[in-house]
Amino acid sequence: MKIGLLSPPWVPVPPPSYGGTESIVDLLASGLQRAGHDVLLFATGDSTIAVPKAFVLKVALRDRWEDSSVELQHVAAAYEVLTDCDVVHDHTLAGPAWALGHGRRAVVTTCHQPLDGQLRGVYRAYGERLPVIAISRDQAARAPEIRIARMIHHGVDLDRYPKGHGEGGYLLFLGRMTADKGGREAALVARATGQPLKIAAKMAHPLERAYFAERVEPLLGGDIEYVGEVGGKDKLELLGAARALLNPIDWPEPFGLAMIEALACGTPVIACPVGAVPEIVDHGVTGFLCGDRSTLEEAVGNLGRLDRAACRAAVAERFSAERMVDKHIELYEEVAAR
């Protein structure tokens, strides 16, 4: 098959640092190519993935993510380029609407965001006319009226994630600098338990900077430090050397790629059981599910009970890149046959 992949215009593929959607597009494109398919990726011109690419925007425009005109320019050009593909897998928000409005039928789309608010109506309309992929059971269950063609968990390529041993002796927070991601909560847990904490978080938008200045920065000092936004080799080293990933989220996250990245490095996850977390973390085996701050603190004290090898084994069994790619190919074949 000739498969077109349409990535959002905000971050290149692969992402140099923060960018969960783009990480999955990277993994999917590479896996499809290895499986013998003809892949064409429409992304931004600064994307470095080694598959055939096309673009209209020379560089990713992360600072303009609220500008709908940027995405519309991007998707309009994309569907001109991807016109002869057997299937187009669209990872943007506006792209499926453009495709349907122009009579394109062999299109599937993944929702990478919660299916609530205004998006609930958008994806309900999409689901009536093209296949929608959910990325967790929890995400799909929150909007049961939306027709979901497949639930496909994200995956990681274990070969890219060297096994770590927690030799750094610190806890790690990895994500965005926002209240719902729990950066402040992670710092409070670390301080209460006397554990070093490294905070690696994206802090690009005004709201993120304000949250950091008001809620997180006053807790820094001693063994609690903000190390900035990380990616590539630096991220892998941080993950592998951490005793655990602290993920005290306060929102129904549709998936949570950082958790399986940590597990792939052998690093257990301490998290709150909301969103897709219970689908990823096996309580008492690959981490701990904690309902409040006291149980988060208790979990830190129980990390010695966990086997880091079990964390990596869980990823190999349930969140491999091969499994993720194979499930997408099954859907593509169905769409192309129709």
C-alpha cells in the first residue's frame, strides 16, 4: 500500500524534545516502511525522519499552535500532495474536515486529545463518516456516542530505549509545566520523602511559565531542580537513571507516552489512577497507583519491592512498536479495500 501520514504543523518529526504525537508519527512511519509499505509523510520541513517527506511550512510553528490559519494552510497543501495514496492517516484536528469537504474517503484519523468539550462534537461527526482511532479504552469510554473504529495503544521501539538501573537515585517528573500534569505535586512528594527530584518539563507558553513561577519555582532548591525541556539521548539517560517516574496527574490523560518510555528503560511509574494510567501501570508490578499525596509518598518508600526487569517486559508484551504498527496496518487494509 501507499500510505500517507499527516502530522501536525507544530513540531517536527521526530520531535527534538517534547512532542508525543510526533513521536508516534515517527514510530509509525518508520515501522510501516520496514513492513514494506510505501510511506509519504507530510510534516514540516525541519523534520529529519528517514522516510519520503513533503511540506509547505519550512519549520514547525510551536508558538502559533492556537492559530487555525497555520493548520489550515498545512492540511490544504497536504491533501494535494497525498492525493494518490491508498490511505491517509491524519493526526491533525482540522485535516479530516478538509478531507471530507473535498470528497476524500480513504482517510483515518487518531484523536490524541481528550474526547470532551467541543472536540466531542467534532469527533462524533468524524466518526459517522470515517474511521476514528482512540488511543486508550478510557478515552473512548468518556464519549460512548462516538463511533470508534479501533482502540490502539501507543508503542515504543525497545531498541531505542536502553535499560537503566536507577543509578541516579532521583525521582523524575517529565511532561508539561501545567497544574494538571502535577509538577508541583511531584515536588511536594519529593520534599516530604526526602528524595532528590529532577523536573524535566516543557515551559514554552505564558500559562506554563506563570504556573512555574507561582507554584513550582518556590519549591526548588537542594535536591529538587528544574533541568529544562529534554529530548533524545538526554531524556533516555534521565529516564534510565531515575528510581521512578513521578506522574501525579490531575486530568483524564488519553494515554501518557512518558509512562511507557519510563517502563521501557526499566523505570517504574508512580501515578494517579486517572485517564489511561490504569491501562499502563500494573499496581505493585510496574509501579504504584496512588489516590492522594499520602499514598504517593508511601509508594516512594516501597520502590524497592519492584523489579525493573518486569517494567521492560510489560512494554515488550503490550506496548511494542510492532504491535502498534500491525494494528494500524489491519485498519488501513480494511479502509483501502472499501
